[in-house]
Amino acid sequence: MTYLHHLLYFTAAGALFASGGIPTLTAPPVERVCVNDNTHAAGTTDHVAEADVVTVRLRAAAGDWRPEGDNGPALRIESLGEQGKALMVPAPLLRVVEGTTLVVSVHNDLTSPLRVHGLCARDGSACAPLDVPPGADREVRFASGRAGTYHYWATSMRAPIPFREMGGAFVVDPAGVRVEPDRIFVITEWNDLKPAQLGGIMTADDPSARFLAANPKVSFMINGLSWPSTERLTYRLGDPVRWRVLNLSSQIHPMHLHGFYYRVQRLGDGLRDEAVAAPDGRRVVTQMVPPAGTLTMEWTPERAGNWLFHCHVMSHVAPERRLGASPSGDAAGGYIGDSGADASDGAGHGPHAGGDGHEAHRGHDPGDPSLGMAGMVLGITVLDREGAPASAPAAATTATPRQLTMTMHGASADGRTAAGIDVTGDDVATPARVASPGPPVVLRRGEPVEITLVNDLDEATSMHWHGLELDSYYDGVHGWSGLGPKVAPMIVPGERFKVRITPPRTGTFIYHTHVHDFRQLSSGLYGPLVVVEPGETYDPATDHVVVLGRRSASPASAILKDPASTVIDGEREPHWSWTAKTRHRLRLINIAPDDIWSVSLTAADGPVTWRPLTKDGAAVPASEAVPGPARVTIAVGETYDFEIETPASRKALWLEVRGTDGKWQAQGHVLVK
């Protein structure tokens, strides 16, 4: 009951007390908004003139939604539902067979005009929006169009792209064939921006700065829920898994699967849905899904254990995205300006060790049930086949493992030594200094290795082996990786943890802290991992690893695209010397907390030519392995390998890093001689 309702109640009570009757004044009931797991299609089906007609009656209204579970905050939102049924997030699923006619009506119970996008045939023609005034009904009739994964969405804020909770999946299944079981996951975002604020951001000369100045509460959800309340998925070894992922938010999401490759089968924009490198798709561990984008993917669980599927943009899954409930039941947290702060007490981050007067961050609680994450994260458990014996660990082997030690160091108290990593052990030269980022770890396909992680920081941490196929227990998600009672621990200061890996394939991968902390990652707790063939020697003279990141970054660094913290191999302007008239391999890695960058290799006369070799360690489809201009968009959590033939004579090349909007970030100099 609000303050106004209390005031009305006591005023009426005082006036009528003498008559012996005190009326009971209650606020009109607020609808509860349910979460939609996208397993049931909306509407009713009629068979008319040898064709199916699906009728869907939608309504738009306001209600209270709890994306963090029953104990989380109640968010007053605008949402869609079927008439006579509950409102829901995401909006009701439209799913029909190709050739079906849809009749969709929309009733607007909101106080603002509603514009609905996407209620149209997917046949390549224009898709006109449907405008619904307050209190009015509108209806549209259309054929399904071509089979594929699409979406529809509505806005009362004049948003130009899907924004907030009024959006849902529209799936057209092919006619005349058996449709294999699949799951649909719709990404949405919530924030507390008012329409006037949104309008100001969209029309500002610098929308990013205006957004930060507004300091909204922000969170991201999958099928209406935020981790750890998101659905937990369970599969058996060998089960074919088919997912459709729809991004109905304003942000790009690089979607990363732990422990396995997945095949990108189709990509779309809501109106079109196209096959990727048919017939087998593209194998990746991370795939960018742009705003309004759709992804159709398949994968096969090959090892038992717990795994994750999540966006790799840190600010979309960091614990600061947890809204929490205030005493009044409203969202207490989630402010974008708090990102990167200590989630345990709201304090800002200091360095790993003192020296500049700031308190070191110690808020990584190993017992936190959210595991230091929030937002768009899905938990996956893979079990053995029913009746089958328990599977052996992926790294089980009779060969003697190679021994390595990786030590994570904090900055020195005097500030003269930066935080970073060193690696020692078999076939590794003792480093002259701690490296930030960490040095390349070179492994051989099929050769077992044991890496002892040593935490020399003054805070807990964990290490994830990004892109590697390994036993779940060693995947690096504290409190989650593993199975049953045996799960990976957080590595507390002074402790060690031994990781066992037998890489099954060659490629370019990443090791990085899996504590979702801007300061910890951007201090340099990451590095490249290269797997070569048995008997092959990694030669850095012709095999170049380039790691893109940020130093001492915060979410504002990426939002504002601040060049000051962008680093290439830990430097602002690195220099390399390449041999002329030689075939070189360039391994490009992006492990910045949040950034999606455009990278090019250019000479004075324009981009040079390179040939794509691999993406995330897997060979690119033959149709994509062709020479072309040296330019690529690379998201956080992605790796690309390219082949470059250097000219016969001396020449200067420039590795340029820019934001996707073209804003310059950093530059490296390559001298060919």
C-alpha cells in the first residue's frame, strides 16, 4: 500500500468513525507477470479450406514481474499476454507450420499508444508496424512465410529496436518434415529509464555519455529470469541439443558455451533467417548475436558435468546486475554506475595489493549461491546415459603428464611491479618478469598436462580455460564446475589447485579469471593458450599471438569507448618485427571485459590481404577460408587465426583497433623487413 493509499484510508476512517463504520479501502489488484519458458505456443488452431488458421488474441498491460524469483524485487513493467491468460515475459510464443495463416489481434490496456513490430509474413516483403491506441483493439492477418526463427515486439516508448519486455519469439517450422525437439531462449533487458530519458539518450550527440549520466538500473534476462533463477537444463551424454537464441535487447551479446563447440546453423535479424556455411554450419565456442538478431545452434554433450552458457560481456553477467529487493520490494541494485564496485559492500575496487591508498577487493565469497554472477547465464548439467557406467574424466590417460605451474601475482606494495602471471615448468623458460597479460601457454594435442595454479594474490580467484574441451571439474567456475558433491573450489590466497588437461585439438584459446570483476580481469589475469600438433615447435618468429584487452578498466571504459585503457599485448603501442617474403600466422584474441572491436591490418595504401584459418580454434568453413581484406569484427571471448604473406621488401604495417562505431582505440606497428 502506497503512502497515498494510507492517507486516503485514515482520512476516510476519521470522517466515518462516529457512524460506526470504517470502510476498507484497497488498491486495485496488480497483475502478476509470469515467466515464459517458450515451450507452449499461443493461440488456437482451426482447419479452414484445407489450411490451418491460428488465431492469437494478445493484450498489453502493466504488471509486477519478479525475474530474480519470489524473493527478488517486484518490477512494474509493461508486458504482453494472451487475453484471458497471464501476462508474461517474454511475450507469448508464436509457433506455426509453414503455410499457416495467422490472425493476431492486440488489445492495448496501457495508457500510451502501442506500436507492434513483426506481425507479418516472412516472405521478404516489408513489414509494416501495427499501431494500437490506448483502450483500442487492432487485428492483422498474414501468412507465415518461410520457415525460420523470427520475433515480434512492441513498444510504448517509440524505441527503434526491441527494448524492454514486450517481445517474443515467432517460429515457423518447415512443412511436411519431422521437427526435432528444440528449446527457445529469448534475451531481454530491463532498466528503469523513463520515456523522456530514453528519448534524450537516442537524440544526444554522445548517447553513451548521456546513458552513463542517467545511471539507470540495468539487468539482462533469459526467458524472463536472471541467474541464479534461470532455468537449469539437464541432458544425457550424446543427446542432440538444438537451441534457438533470440536477442530482443539493445545490446550485442557474444554467447559462449563452456566445454563444447556448437554449430551455428542459421543467423537472422527477425525478418530474415539464413543458413550459415551449409550444410554443417560453423563451429564456435562464442558467437555474437546483435540486437534483434537470432541464432539457431546445435551441439552434442560429450562429457558429464556442470557447464554454462552465457553472454561474455562482463557487465551483462557481473554480480552488479543483481537487482536485489529493497525493504519496499523495489529493485535495490543494478545501477550501471555501480558496475565494477565490490558487490559485497558497494565499495570501489582497489588494486590487488595496496600502494595507492585503496582497499583491496576481498568480496569474492566462495559460498555465494550466485557464484559471483547475475543476468543472462544458463546452467547445464550433463549426465551419463541411463544405465551406463560413470564416464571417466576426460583427462584420464596412462601417459606421464607434463608439469606446469601458473602463479597469479598481485601488484607490489610500492607499485613498481604490476599484477600478472608467470608460468614455469617442463619445457618452459623461467620468465624474467611477471607478464601482464600472462605469457603464451603452449600445449600439444593429445599430450596430458597438469597445471598447478598458485594464488599469490590477496584475494580469491579462479581460472577458466576458454574454448578447451576438458573435464568439467577443471573448467574454472568455482562452486559449479564438476558434478554432484565434487565441484571446483574458489582458489583462496596462498592456496593451490591442480588442473588436468589433455587437449584433443589444435587451436588458439584463452585462459582468464572467471571471477566477474572488471578490476581483476583488467589487471592482467588472462593470457593466450596455443595448442600445436605433437612434435611441432611453436615459433613466435612467424606465429604471432596478439591479445586485445583493457588495463585498469571499468564498464564506463567500454560504454564510452575510452582509448586510454585499451591495450594490445598489455601495451598501448606495441612494436613487432616480421620477416619479409614469409608466410606468417596471426592469432588474434579479444579478452577485454566488455568490448567488441573492429581490427584491421593496413599499410599506407590500405588493408593488406589475409586468409582466415580458424575461429575459436576450429577451422572455418571452406567457403570462408579465402583471401580478403585484413579486417574483422571480434567480440570478447572470440579468437581468430589468419594467414598473411609478407611482401618481399621493407614495409610498415599497422594493426588498428577501433570500436564498432569507428572510434580509434589503439594501434600496433609491424615492421616487415
